[in-house]
Amino acid sequence: MANKATMIVDKDFVIGDIDARIYGSFIEHLGRAVYGGIYEPGHPQSDENGFREDVLELINELKVPIVRYPGGNFVSGYNWEDSVGPKSERKHRLELAWRTIETNEFGFNEFVDWAKKANTEVMMAINLGTRGIDAARNILEYSNHPSGTYWSDLRREHGYEQPHGIKTWCLGNEMDGPWQIGHKTAHEYGRLALESAKVMKWVDPTIELVACGSSSIEMPTFPEWEATVLDHTYDHVEYLSMHQYYGNRKDDTPTFLARSLEMDDFIRTLIATCDYVKAKKRSKKKMLLSFDEWNVWYHSNDADSKMDPWSIAPPQLEDVYNHEDALLVGCMLISLLKHADRVKMACIAQLVNVIAPIMTSKLGGTWRQTIFYPYMHTSVYGRGKALVPLINSPKYDSKEITDVPYLESVAVHNEELGEVTIFAVNRHLESELLFEIDLRSFGACTLIGHTVMESDDLKAANTEQQPDRVKPHNNGGAVVDGAKVTASLAKASWNVIRLKV
């Protein structure tokens, strides 16, 4: 008899409105993310600005709403002034975070131009490692002030009459990490972030700010770091950041696919910490979360450790993703949706070449990695309201995590389109899973389609030579009877069931 899981979905049981920015991404001056990724002058597919148009096509497929820039660890040693003005006058610098040389050929204004072409917003990070309050207010004045001051008029001299109008700013990056340039204690960072936030809001009161949370749930200072930082910054920021990567170094797939449960715990703990500070301050303000780095990252670690330093845009962090990676990415996206009431922004790290859904080859073409597909499906179809999933699923115990449901799922209701989309992962590696969905409050539904991503080889990956080795098909067998949906989920599969309601 097949394993069976059930889910009840009610249109009135709403987790929260999904902010489109939950499907954001990240571009850092790291490896070939910029040079040879989004920017490659002289490439046959590049436009007059050097922007790779074949890459932009795939980014538009993903409908990426916001992109974090320019880091990452890179930003903690970044002098933004190096990256503006005539390219011939820009300085080459030792880039200490990733031990490369940064030419600054592609800079702040180029990224703003690129973002417009990519139909995305900019989430700009400021340097609170080697810089601070003064640089923070200056870059914001350069970016957002209309004219009549030194920095705003300098922007106009550089060819940008109108302000960039960037509304989302990160107050540094991973400042809890000893690897970070200018690493600080929670008190040191909290004070600096507070004072930077104050002057930035004085320059432009319309911006939203993200304070640094912990670099991962494994950090020894988590969650005390958050409590201390928020003690300083609570009244002056709108978001607290979260970062988390997972790997399968032990080749233990049952545990690997269960890691999204740890992601759920991470989010719940951070919400509790934010609400503790809210109570402590007697505040009426609800702190929101920006999960602005998340992904699978481990395949490239060995190769990166052997790389010689001080080259320009070497191939770093170029994980080649396989089918099981796509399954975990799907589970992580479901985790974000299950917390849509508090997680309002998120950035899969990164977008092109560096631990990325999109890959390019030098002077060659592009291809979609396995993780491209769950990211694309959720971004395109996961707009609207996230609904509470009442799930009953058989479970398993892995070597490290117990009580892992074979079914991971969530539903999204798009009232405007009159659609419900079910995202589901079957974690069972050997058996299909009979999935019964009760949409009782929606009445009779009709099936739009059932997309499935499956593979007999968990380690199968897409490459330039085999770009379509792992890709979804639309031959899922979901059947609708009134308000009941029945589907057989293939073993180790990602599923998207779309319904007209």
C-alpha cells in the first residue's frame, strides 16, 4: 500500500500576504557573479553596456523582484566612491574578503542601470566594516538626494540627473562573523548600526533598513546577538537579516532533505527574539525578517581552497547543483512561504555563476541549474496569500533529525487570478506518496496543471553539455473531484499543482 499524506487548506486560514521580495536574489563582487556573469563586454550576447542579455532573459524568467548588492563579505571592505565616475580613473584594489583584485570597472551606477534592465529593485548594502556613519550618509545622498549638494551634484556629473531612489538598505553584512572585515561585538555593531540608521533616515526618511542578524543558526552568539543588536536599533530599522546555507558533505540525503526543518526552527527562534525585544521596549512595532542569504553551498569548497590569490574574477563558489539540491531548495522556499507573515524579503544567494541558479561559460552560453526550477515556479506562481497547511504525513527519522514528514507542502491563494497553487516535495527516496488535498472552502476546482521535477539519479546535474538533464515535466497525474485533489507524488520529487478556484 502506498504511503499517504493529506492536507486541508481553508481560504480563511491565512498565514500572511506574500511580499514579492521574498523571491529576491543577490549579486556580490565575488567570482564570476559580476564579471563574466551579468557583465561581459565583448560577448556576442552583451548589449552596449556590457550586460549579458542571455542572462537577463533567464533572470526575467525568474521574475526576480529585488537584488542585494554589492555583498556579502565584499561590502565590509568596499569604498563605494571607487566605483563611480569615469571608468578610466577607477582604482584597482586588493579585495580582502575573497583575496582577489577588484577593478571597479562595474560599479554602483552600472548596477542601478542593470537592475532597471532586469526589472528588479536594488537592495543596497553599506560598509560598516572599515567604514561607518559618514560613508553611509554620503552614498545615500549620492543615490537619493535630487540635487544642490556635493554628492547629489556629483551623481549628476556622472550622468544621472534623476536620483536612483533606492529604498532598501542593509546596515552591513554578517558583522557577527570573525571572518568579516571589521568584525564587531553585538554592542559595537548595534551602536554603529543605530547611528548610521539615524543619519540615513535624516537624509531620506522614506527608506527601509535591514540590521544584521546572525550569519547562521550555528553561530555561538545566536540569538543573543539579535537581542543585543535590536536593543540598540529596534526603533530605527524595519528588518532583521538571517543567513543560512546547507550542504550534504556526509552524503546523507535523508538528513540533508530534512534541513528545512532546522530553517523553520531558525525563523521561529528569531521571531521569538524579535517579539521579546518588542515586549521589553513596550513597542507597538512588529519587526520583520529579511532572509537575505540562503541556499545550498558545499560542492565548490575544496576547489576554492586551492585557488591562488589576487587574480581578477576567478571562478569561485561555482557549485554544480544536482537533483537532491533542487529538492532541498524547494523545501526551503516552502519554509519561507510558511512564515510569510514575518519573512517579507529573502535572497537566494547568489544569482549567476556563484552558488547560483544560472550559469554561464566565458564567451559561451547560459544554462539553468537544477535549483532554477523550484525558484522559478514559486516566484511565478507563489504570489498572493500563503495559507495554513494542515498536514498529516507519515514520518521518518534520519541520522541527525527525527520526525521528518515525507510531505513538505504549502498552498498559495492568488485571489486576483482565482488560482490556488500547491507546492509539494516528497522526501521519500524509494516510494511514491499518495497526496490528498481538501480545498473544502473553495468549492469546485479545476486543474490547470501538475508540474513534476523528478530523477532516478539524485546526483544528476545540468551542465553546459547537458543543460536539460534534470528539468520539470507537465505530466503529473493530479485529479480533481469537486474540492478534492488527489495526486501521486513521485519519489524524491518537486511538485507544483495549479488549480482554478
